[in-house]
Amino acid sequence: MTLDELITEFDRGLRTMAGVSRMSRLTPLPPTEEHPGEGAQPIAPVELSPTERTHAAGLMRVNHVGEVCAQALYQAQKLATSSPRLKDAFERAAREEEDHLAWTARRLEALDSRPSLLNPLWYAGALSIGFVAGFFGDKVSLGFMAETERQVEQHLDSHLDKLPEADRESRAIVEQMRTDEVAHAKAATDAGGIELAFPVRALMRAASKVMTRTAYYL
């Protein structure tokens, strides 16, 4: 772990908690009937009711918290490994997750809402967990990454069911996030990640439920 690495990751952490995120990809847009698929021009958004707007904002706040945690996890895992190959893999995943962070932050603004007030707490907790996973070696760290992404995939599936039908903008973002998370999980498994023990997976699910239920409101 070099001083340059520490400075770089410290800067990324500050930007993550301050909400200053950089995008390498444009925010996903919902397709239109005339031009389905990627690159379609957006149509005028449907006006959401106050209840729908509040609910959508709560769900997107949870997704934003997930991306704050993802930044912390990948930072810790990248610093914990001595493998240049894995450092590059964690960095690539972190850059894609930073896109998600920016997308969800912008969507929250569009919904006249805000990120979680507890983001520093979520970030610190995820950073600690990432270092613990890295302490047990690269295979465990990669297994933790794969399991995390699988659980996030399931979580995003549930949000696609829960988001208001009219909120096509949020849906487009969540769908692209889901695609990326599936790819991250596969990459971690292909790189040698092992399956975690059931108690560890269960504990991860329990912690995730606490986070999502809290972040929906705070």
C-alpha cells in the first residue's frame, strides 16, 4: 500500500461522501416506442403523484447508499490485495459503481429529494467490512464481492417491482445498474472467488435489510 494509493482513495472517499461523483457514462434513458433500445431520445416524463414521488425517492436513496457502500468496499479490497491484477479489477468495478453513484444522485435531485443523512456511517462501515474481507485473502475477498453483487442484483429486482410504473427514468437507471452488478459478480467468480459460508451470507442479508429500511427514510 503506497502513499499515492492512500491519497487517491482518501480523495475518492471524500468525493463519495460529499456527493461529488464523476460519470464515465451518460445517465441511462428510458426507450421510446418510436426508437426502442439504447440511445433513444427521452419522451416527456410522466408527472408522479406526491406519494409516488416520495416512494421513488426513498427507493433511489437506498440505491444511492448502496453505491456509497460499493465505493468503500472496493476501495478497501483494492488496498488490501497485493495483486496488481485484482487491484485493476477492483478499480474497474469501482469506476462503474461511481457511475451508479452519480446517476442515483441526479435522480434524487430530479425527484426533489436528498441522499441519506447517514452516508458517512454507511461508508465507514463498508470500508471496515472490505478490509476484513481482504484480510482473509484474495479468494475470500472476491467471494465477498460476488456475494455482495448477487444480493444487490436481487435487491434491484425488488426495486423494479416496487418503483411506480410511471417512473420510467428511475427504472432505466436501475435496469442498467442491475446489468452491471451481474457482470461484476461473474467477474469476481471467474477470478477465483469462493462461495462464502451460509452464516456469512445470512449476516450480509441481515445487515443489508437494516441499511435499506433505514436509508429509505434517512
